[in-house]
Amino acid sequence: MSRSAHPAGPRHADVLPEGHYSAPPADLNALDPKVWSRTVTRDPDGVVTTGGITVTRLAEEFGTPAYFIDEADFRARCQAWRDAFGSEADVFYAGKAFLSRAVVRWLHEEGLNLDVCSGGELTTALDAGMPAERIAFHGNNKTPDEIERAIAAGVGRVVLDSFQEIVRVAHIAERLGKRQRVQIRVTVGVEAHTHEFIATAHEDQKFGIALAGGQAAEAVRRVLKLDSLELIGIHSHIGSQIFDMAGFEVSARRVVQLLAEVRDEHGVELPEIDLGGGLGIAYTSDDDPREPHEIATALNEIVSRECAAAKLRTPRISVEPGRAIVGPTAFTLYEVGTVKPLEGLRTYVSVDGGMSDNIRTALYDAEYTVALVSRSSDAEPVLVRVVGKHCESGDIVVRDAFLPADLAPGDLIAVPATGAYCRSMASNYNHALRPPVVAVRDGGARVIVRRETEEDLLRLDVG
């Protein structure tokens, strides 16, 4: 159900029309493998485990709220994307989904490349040992300092997003005595079937240079005239949380048409095409994401077909999965603080986190599921809304789900599929402390991003 944005946020207790939400699951103790990471299961006592460790032990050692990321699952998903596309294509992990030095090392070890879109992400990547030539630098308004740092480090590609940036990157590269490999990001007039606020390839948006009106063709002309830039290809990104490949087909067709125009005008066949990311994951059991091998087959067929029709050599393909890799590998663990039944409406379950650790429900009206994980229960299901502890009526973590009627303060509940755009978009609203990220694997657990402390807050507040 879509809602119009309102400056005061979503209504606090809007009554859902009958039939809006799904019926309760047959078994509240079941854990859908589409939604949870691969090592998540329940032990004989009904306690959920991840990486071979119970959530009760994890809560005791690391506290709540906390993000727990399944390292084995993360690595397996990297391998699946790498193997699906093979040696004739490039897979760039979209660092904006979630980035830390440990994650960079995992990516490097599993043979994936990395795309970054800020100086901070670039610093993290380089500090953790990612070879600069395997880094792509994105962003619609890169600062001169960020551009200089990227070029000086030797990043493999800079994705140009505007006419001003063409000049800016060329000037800095020339001053540094470098010839920088670049791609041009184009908007192709395709809007993927996703939430309006996260669709990024219709033309009325801040990213890229439009194909319409010949702007992208003019950008190509300008780049080809500059000795300090080496144009290696065209980049396109059509949206986020995409399940239907039809949008990629239209996008690829239009990008290939541009490649044909470049060949005809300049006698140059650009060697690469980057189709971006945005592939969806299962946040609830209703979602049905595609597997990497299905995506690779579909994209390769689309590009090969369009290039054959245009009589072009098939360029090397790049893709940029971020959410599709890290999203399903993590869950957020909370402790229940209060349970407030509202007769005829729903039960409000307040937890010790909220919109400061997961803004997506408030920002995008995102849907999640939730489970009681510190024990099993045979109690009847009740409709709940999981909310946070912040002073904000829109502080909603899970808008509508079912939990057992005997849920009580002190119970642990977990929200799966929070690996992407949760810790990376976390805030200190109400001076909340951002939770830790803990990697679990083979019965061991280690902090890879520590929990903030009040001393951290005060250290930044210089008075």
C-alpha cells in the first residue's frame, strides 16, 4: 500500500483495510530460507542460531540492538555472482549497501571488485587492501579532493555523471600526469518497477546524463577530445529492488544504440557496458528474487542480441550487486521492551532500537518480517507493529507482521534481510548509539564494526 509523504511522517496508528496484510503463517516458528541467511536455524530448544551460535549467547556477549552478519553466506553469495558471470565479465560490489574493512577483505579474497561513491568509502577500500585498479568511483557530485585522491590512487574507473565533472576529472588527471579510465553514466528513460523514491533511471532525477536530446552523445564527443581521459564504456542504472528483467532489456537496447552511434560518428567501438545493480532480494516470503546465474544468463542474452542487431562486437559486461549480496546475510537482533495491545487494531511491540538502526521503513515504506528467536512458542498469532524507542511517530521497524500472543518484555526478536542500507544509513537520532556489526562463522563471532559509545558522541561535540 503506497502512502504519500508527509512532513510529520506516517500516521502513527492508521487502520489497515481488511485484506491488506497476509494471513498468519501456518507456523510462527518456521524460518523461511528465502529471507534468512543460510546458516540460520533453530536448535532443539527452539532458540535461533546463526553461524552455529545461539542468539541468546550473542545477545549476552554483544548486547542489543546489534547486526549479525553471516560471513559464510556473504562469501558464498560473492562466489555465486563471480561464477555466474565468469571471467568475461566484471562484478563490482556496491559498497554503499554496507562497507567495512572486513567486508573489503572478503570481497578481495573472493575475487570481486568494488564500487565506491565517497571519499570515506574510497579510504576504507584502500586501507583494507583492495587494489585500486579494482575500484570504480561513482557519485553525482564528487568533490575535487575526492577526484584527486581517486586518480592519484589509480582507481580503475571513474564514472562521469555530468558535463562539469568531465572537465573536472580531465583537469585533475592532466595535472597529475595521468590518463584516467572513465565511463559515462547515462539515464535511459527507463523506470524500474520499484518504489518511487528509489527508482533511479527515469530522466527527472539527479543521476547521469540523459540520452534524450543528444546529451549523452555530446558527453561522448567531449570525453573523446580530452587526452587525459580514456573512455572505456557506458554506464546505466535503472533502479533498486528489481525483480523483472524487462527494464534491463529496454535499458540495454538504448545503451547499445548509443554505442552504435559512437561507432558511426567516431569510428570507435567502446569495449565495456555497465548495467548497474538494483537486483532485488526477499524481505518477506512474498518476494521472489532471481538467482545470480539466472540474472547473468538473461543479461548476457540481452546484450548479445542487441549488439548483434546493431552489428557491434559484444562489449565486456559489468554489474554492481550490493543489496543482492549483503542484504540477505544479516539480521538485526532486538530485545522487547514493552508490549501494548490496542483492541481492534494491533499490538505495538517496542524494541531497544528503531529508525536509528533501520530507517528504510520510515523512508521507503519498506516491508520486513520478524520472528521471536530466543524461544519457540505455540501461542496463537497476533498482528503486531514493531516500533523503536525514538521520539517520533514514524519510528517503525516492521509495519505489520505476526508474532506469538505470549510475546513478553525480555524476549529477543530478529528482523532478517537487514544487511543492506541499515548500518550504512544508521544515525544518532535522539543521540542513540549506532549498533555493532558482528560477523559469525563456524561457531565463532567477532566484532567488525564496534558499537558506538557515549564517549564517541561527546568526543565529536567540541562544546
